[in-house]
Amino acid sequence: MNPFKSLEVWFATGSQHLYGPETLEQVAADSQHIVDGLNVSGKLPVKIVFKPVLTTPDAIAQLCQEANATPSCIGLITWMHTFSPAKMWIAGLSVLRKPFVHLHTQFGRDIPWSTIDMDFMNLNQSAHGDREFGFIATRMRLARKVIVGHWADGEVQAELGVWMRVVAAWHDAQGLKIARIGDNMRQVAVTEGDKVEAQMRFGYAVNGYGLGDLVRHVDGATQKAVDDLAATYEREYAVAPELGRGGGRHESLRDAARIELGLRAFLEEGDFKAFTTTFENLYGLKQLPGIAVQRLMADGYGFGAEGDWKTAALVRAMKVMAAGLGGVSFMEDYTYHFAPGNEKVLGAHMLEICPSIAHGTPKVEIHPLGIGGKEDPVRLVFDTQPGPGLNASIIDMGGRFRLLVNTVDVILPDEPLPRLPVARTVWIPQPNLKVGAAAWILAGGAHHTGFTQVLTVEYLEDFAEIGGIEFVLIDKNTDLRTFKRDLRNNSVYYHLAQGV
């Protein structure tokens, strides 16, 4: 999965004609130098494209309109080399529909103490030129990220790389198609939501499909394709002997392979990048899709169980952000360990945890499910590596959305889990289980999440900023009294911000 291929971010430098052609030529040369330096830094996933220096309102407006109309352009980097009167930017920023980041930097890192003169001062005015630009963006109430520091600094480049990954995820969401196969788990509230509002806010479309649409593709899988995929399972994973060739349950492995082939064909035919299933609607399938969903997630598809399209969309967005970095998975807080002083969470699901977060080679096993009324499903079983991580949840608050994030510390289980037939991870929520779980519940967090150990809070916060939605964080500094007050204040703010 390489979602960054063929994408561009445009570098827009602000100046004005006041300083004369010689200065403007130097501004252009310096800007091109910065772009070249960033592109060869190895820190950025998306190519930066230099654009001519902007010195008039018409030029700025034209650039913004071109950005809107160029599919490969996913956003702008804005920087004021000299002073750039901000009224020039009003028309352009008013029509801009692509995200932008304000890079508050300057060409040279240091002040040339012994040689600095007025010519240098006229050329290098980012310190106050960027403040003029910042004012107009704030005055216009425009969401953007501000990155401060010298452009060649590794930390600045890392922040810019995070923003690029998030903007690529936002770009991916525009026109994203999500298949809701079999509708929702009956009577469940949090997996429902306003699909129209979601499309207006995030850009993706969610539509429902009957099981017959999927089963037709499952039944169309050829014997050779099934045999080849079953062989792939045996080659890539540790397959239980009973499921291997010659084993008593090998046919179940082939059934699982047939389901994967059909599901993959269905998604490819419809150009879907995310999907949901539900164990309450499996008509025509021999088993609930387990290994099929897991492997599709590993290939970059977003997924939500029991009809949870919001989590499917979030997992897809997180997959794009994390491309090339490591794993992201659908997840669920499944059960607790309440031993005093040793409280923790066992995260898992019935079947569908992505092997991109596996520590070691996953096992292919078959076990009874106990629900769904179908044959025993085949699934990948594995543990997760210890380390920092986070869980994220998108919640429909009725007329608006909330993105809730809890940072966690992933740990090893206290003991082996020889009889637990699912992929799993164990973590301690920050600041602890008692406060973390209470805060999650007070915020209305879903029981389904997107889980990762490679993305940080910064990614999700940037995504919420671009989407114009509420961002709520539960971390080591969370205090319940303050948390409840912030939720109340946020409710008032977003109610007023929406207007009548």
C-alpha cells in the first residue's frame, strides 16, 4: 500500500513588489532551495512542488483555485519570506478547499551578527511577515497547523511529515466508498450514525449491500484460486495441522480462502476501500469472515465489525497515515483485569484483528464462535508487541462528531493465553484504568476503536483540526473534574459554532 504515490504538496511563498525585482529573485531562489532541501531530506512522504512567489491578490487567488482543481495537489505549505500584506490573501484563502500548513521558518538558521545590515533585514522578514499572515488566517477562522522552526531541523521536518500523512488521509477520504455489508448489529446504538452528515463533513460515502452481492463473488471463486490462496496461508503463517493439507478440517481453510477471494473481488469491483460485516447476517456464507477480514486490513482496507462504518472509515484513515510505518487495526476493549494495583485491559475481537500489529508469525486456527449460527470460522491468532500505543474512536454526537483518543501502554499478558482463540493485545490505559475508562465513558466513546502503536496523538489531532471536529484526549495528565468541565465547555462551543 503506497497512498502517497503521485501526490503533491505545493509550496506557496508570500512577498510583495515593494522590495524590487532583485529581492524577489532572491526570494524565489531561497524558496526553491528550501523545497529542494525538504524533498531530499528523506523525512517527507509526499513530494513538494515549488510555485512562483506570490506578490498580488490575483496571483494568490489563482494559485488557490488551481490547487482546488488539481487532483494530485493535497494541500499547501505557506511561508512568508518577506512581509506579505495579508489583505492580499483574503480572496485566495476564501476559495481554498485544500488543507494548508503554515510553516513559520526563515531561510537562514542564524543571525549573521557581524554582517547583518538593512538589506538582510528587508529580505528576511519571516518573523513578522508570518505573523501578518497568521492574523488573517485567524481572523478568517481557518483551520491550519502551524509549524515553527528552521526548515532544515529534523523536528520541523518530522512535524511536516506528520501533517503530510494526515492530509493524505484526508485526501483519501474525499470520495472514499465504504460498503456496509449486512447492515448493523441489531439494537446497537454507537455503530449507527448520520451517514449524510459524515459525507458532508469527511467526504466519504457509506452505502448498504445485501449478503447476496457478496455471496455471488464468493461462489464465483475458482478451485485453482482457492487452492493457491490456501497454499499461501500455509506458506505465510503457522497453520494448525488439522487445517493443513491432509488435515481433517482442511476444507474449512479452503472455505475461508473462498470467502477472502469473494470479499476481495467484491471490494475491488466496487472500488471500496473500507467495509463492515455483521455476524447477524451471514446468509449464504459458511462461516463468519475472519482471516479474510484480517488479511484485507493488512492490505490497507478499513474495517468495522457489526456494521460500524465510522470505525471502518477511521481505520482506513489511520492506515493511510501509517503507510510504511507499521500497523493499525480495528480493536475492541474486551475484558478487564481488576487486580488492585495491576489493572489492565485485554483488547481483542471475535476474529477481526489486523496482523499488521502482530508480534511474530501469526497462527491460523479454527475454533467455535458460539454466535452467528454458522460453521467454525478460521482466524489468525497472535499477540502484540509491548510499547506505547493509542486507541481512537469517532462518535456521532448528534449534529456533530467527536474524535476521542486514549494513549495506552501495551504490555505482555501476565501469563500465557493457550485457550484464548483470538488475536489480542493487553494494555494499561493512561493515566490508569479507573480514570481512563471513566473518562472514555463520560465522553461517549465507542467500544470499537482504531488501534496503533506507530501513530501518535499529533496525527489524530491534526485530522480532527482539518475536519473541523471536536478532539478529546485522555492521557497521563487527565483529571476527571477537569475532563468533565472541558466536555461541557466543548458542547457549548460547538453548539454556538454551528449557528442556527
